[in-house]
Amino acid sequence: MQIQDFFINGDMKGAIAYMREREEFGDILPAYIAIFENCEYRTYDVPDFLNQILLQYQVYYRDVFYCGLPEEEAADKLRKQLKALLDMLDAEEELLTEQLQSVFEAKGYHALFGKTQGYYGPYVWKDTVPTVYSVELPGGTAEYTVNILEGFVFRSWMDYLTFGRYGTGGWASPDGTINCIEQAYDFESERFLVSLLKHEAQHTVDMKQFPGITPAELEYRAKLVELHYSRDLGLLQKLLSEADERKTNDPHAIASARIKREFADTDQMKLSCIQTRALELLHTDTKEMEEKYEKQKTVSNG
């Protein structure tokens, strides 16, 4: 068992016991004892009232991850405390969320509220910087805009529990724009340049070219683009491990299952073979998609 297993399972008692037994955690252990055993919570470099709001989330994390309070019970306690702070005792949750956001925005912060993987936790940051990238794709160059989020104050529960070691790297806005947390990304890495930029830019191109394209078709094509440009032999193995045709509502699992079939006869230990095969499959699929969606266009126009 490793320390991250305790964090993933939300077991702070187990994590602290694990750290107590190992010298390498001597520097960080007192900070965990202060918060979870002594209730000495963190204060942030924000106005006092915003700190009072963030304090309620810290208490919620201790209730759930250290004291073992059932999540719904802890969540109910959190909502009551937030409503009391904002003087809106009878408000529905949606209205409470809107008000929380307004309070942070009035002080010059961006804030996003709600749940991440089943637990409440706000994202609070200072600046949103829209950045346009020119992205090379097999079909030509496409421009793609990413919002880089800078100056984070709070990054939900996993970041809190791990003192910034793990946490959400970003999310998509309702309009499809990708938001990247600056501190979570190496902007020169393949994870950003290939798995995020090329993948998402291919989605944008395909949605424009093939209106009506299915989520599984989108994912299949974007994953082929990743495989063509990636220099990481482990990427194909990662995709193959996600393959599952039974998960009919999971476009990633369906796309990966198709890739598993189509790479069965490819030398999976030779990067050039993977890259070439991916491009061949993409070109073949483009022709099939053009025929499929051209026919649909003809039928709908007829």
C-alpha cells in the first residue's frame, strides 16, 4: 500500500498512521496532525469573509475523510453553515451556489462550485487567460483556444488532502472550451501538446466537418491522432486497457475496443509501426465518414 492509496480512498486516519511509521514523512506529518487531529485549519491569502467560506469546506473534509461522517450528513452540515454565513437559510442549493460565486467574483476571484468525484469542493483562482494555439493535425493546421487558469487559491478536495500533490488538472466549459489549471500542467509535455491539444482540436475539426458525428466516432478519431503523434509506447497499452465493448454508454471504452481490434496485427513494441498504422486508420475512417455523412446530408436535403 502506498500513501496515494489512502488519499484516493479518502482515508486520512489511515494516511496519518502510515506517515507516522515512516521517516520520510517527518516534514509533512505535523501539518496533517494540525489540521485533522487539532482542527488548526489553513487560512488563505483572501479577504476574511472568503476565508470563512473556505473554512466550512475544510471542516467538511475533516468530517468526511477523518471523522468518517457519512458524506450526505457532512454535506447537509456544510450547506447549513454556508447558508447561515450568507444569511439565506431557506435557499435552494442552486441559489446558494450562485450566491457563493457572486461573493467571490465581487472580490476579484473566479470560482466554481459543485462536486468532484462525489465530494463538494470549490475551485478558486485569480486569472483566466484565453490562449490560442496553432495545432498541427494530419488534415492540416487548426487553431484551438485553451483557457489557462492562473493564481489558484483552492482546488477542491484531492488537492487539499495532498497539499497540492494531486488534483484536478482542468475541465471543459459548457461551450466546450478546455480550462487548464496552470500549476497542474507542463505545457511542453505530450500530456498537454498531444493528449490534450491535438485530441481536443481534432474533436473541433470533426464536429464541424461531420455534423451528427457520434461521441464514440469522435473519440476513436482523436485517439488515432494521439497515437500518430505520441512518442510514448505506453499510450497504446493505456488505450487497450480501457477497451470494453460492454460499456455501450462510454465512448472512450468503445473507441478503445475498436483500436484494440485494429491494432491486433501491429507490432505494438515498435513506435513507427504504431504511428503509421494510426495514420492509415485515420485516413480510411475519414473516407468512410465523408461517405456516411454526405449520404445523410443528401437524404436530409432530399
